[in-house]
Amino acid sequence: MKLIHTSDWHFGMPVATGNYEECQRYFLEQLYDLIRRERVEAVLCAGDVYDSTISNAEAIRLFDEAATTLCTELGVTFILIAGNHDSAARLSSCSKLLEASGMFVSGSLKKDPQPVLLDDGKVAVYPLPFFQRDAVTALFPEQKEQIRTTEDGAKLLCDRIRQTMDPKRRNIILSHSYIVNAELSDSDRAAKLGYASAISKDVFEGFDYVALGHIHKPQIIAPHIRYCGCPIKYSFGSEELQEKGVVLIDTDTMEQQFIPLPLLRDRKTVTGTYEELIRREDLKNDYLRLEVTDRYAGLELHAELLERFPYLLELKGKSIAGQSEGSSLTEEEVRSLDETDIMCKFMAECFDYAPTEEQIQEFRRALAECEQEDSE
């Protein structure tokens, strides 16, 4: 049978222009087409369905539509685990009821996870949702002294699975974890902060395939261990160069194939003069970081470029006199500017210098007087 390994959808993730729902819907349509084309029978999602433990209504609706399409319209088995961004309790609510529809959700860690059997029992998928060391010690208090790290906990859990799993089956484990020396992207902030919880790939010895989630860059850790990566480019930098997609697995041969999927919007950093950039007609549908070499990154320039490039997320310009770094402005910053911020940027754009502290205080006094007059 054929399986698809995917992860890190991050439904509900905000972006300065709104959210990524339009791009995520486009990804799902590509996923559905691939399932039909390859006659896929099961989809494995290795965590972070949502971007936040408190999901908004739009994200919940999108996930509901995706699960319904997969299980009801396409008739595939949908197996998913909670990631560190998910609410384990919310994700796994009504899990027993959902199993009747072919959807198997593992939210919280279990002492002895039971596999989901596929292909008349020839394939066993073991769910291992995101966990930290304390969750393992809570399950095995008698071994608390031996469980000193997250890796100790992961090894204990995998050892228990290995003791009972049938070697005649294709044994697959679905895990949301950070493997030592995995390559990170800028959007992998949670993984960077949780480096102390990284585990060795040796923990997963004995499994035929390890379907990993948590890291956003698609990569092979070992011949049978891999991250499929997130389906959308969520950050600038190295992620701009990554192909996004899913992994297709044939359980008869255990052949793996990374299938790139087209993006609704690419993410690009583009450098040039003002005239060079405004002539670009190929950038209007992409998330952009523009670096203008001959102008300051001011509010007027930002407004002008945003009108031409509606998905502009970050603007960089030449440096202001007396400053070593170039000026910069993100869409989030523009939305959060107060009157003093606007004045400072105006001074930089028009007079080529940043205001002094005395000038800032004088501006604030004048502003306060105006506000007092308005109130009177």
C-alpha cells in the first residue's frame, strides 16, 4: 500500500497580510490530487496541525474540512499525533468516535501506545506525540531516577514498543521530535529553544520507517528516518531555497519518494534599486523581503511598494547617516507605529538623520499640548 507522510501544517499561523489560510487550502488541494493520482490509502501527519494551542475558528474549520475530505470523500485512513504547538486534549477529543470514520488521533503520551494496523495487519503505525521528560516520569514514576533526559524517556517508550511489535510487519513510528544535528530553518524557533530536549536517531533503531515532524526543512536523518518538512515557506533565509512537499512511501518495498508540491505563494528576498524593483512584474503574488539599495526604508516608500506588491512583509533600505546598518521596516512594525515612531522615521527620510533625545521630548510635549487642546 501507499502512504503519505506530512507534518507541520500550522493552521492559524498569522502573517502580516492576514494569515496563511489561502496557501494552506492550496496545499490541501495538491495533497488531495496526489492521493487520487497515486491511490494513497493512508495519510500520516506528524504533529503541529495547528500553530497555537488556542486555535481560532478559521483554523479549526480548515482542519475539520481537511479531515472530512480525507476520511469521507477520499476514504483514506488519517493518522495524526499532537505536536508542541497543538493542544493535545483538544486535538484528541472524541478520538474513539473518530476512529469509526478512519481518523486516529494521539494527543497525550501513553504508556503502551497501540498501533494502527493497515493493509490487513501487514503495516503497524505507532503514534508517539510530542512529549517532554516530565511526561514520561509521570507514566513511569518507579523509573524516575533513570529518566534523566528526554532521550532517556524516548528510549524507554521505544523499547516498550519493540518488546511487543511483530517483526513480520512493516513497523512505522510517527514522532514529533527534534533529532540531534537536524538542520533548522528560521521558522523553527521552538526547536531552537528546545535544543536541550533533542534526542539521538539511535532511539528509533528497529523501525522500518520513522515519520518525523517538528523541523520545517525536509531532510533525511538516516535511510529510514526523515522529516517531510512543513508544506509552506514560513520564513525568509534558508527556507526560501527549500522545496516543499510530502513523502510518499510504498510499504511493499519501503521505497520513499519526496514529492514536491507547488506553492500558491513563494517567499523571496529581492535586492535592487527602486527603479529595478518597481519594474518587476513577477513578484506580485509572492511573500517578499525587498532590499532597496538607493532609498531609505520609510513609511512613504513602504506604502508605495505595498500597493504594488500586496504581500510585502519586510522592507530594507540604505543606512541613515550615522548608522552602520541599513534602515528596515516590517509590515508588523508599520501596524504598531505610534506618533513618535512616525516622527522619527519622517526625520530620517526627509533630513537624513535620526532626531536627538531633546527633539523627541520636544515633539512629545507638542503632541501632548495638541491632545489637551482637542480634549478641551
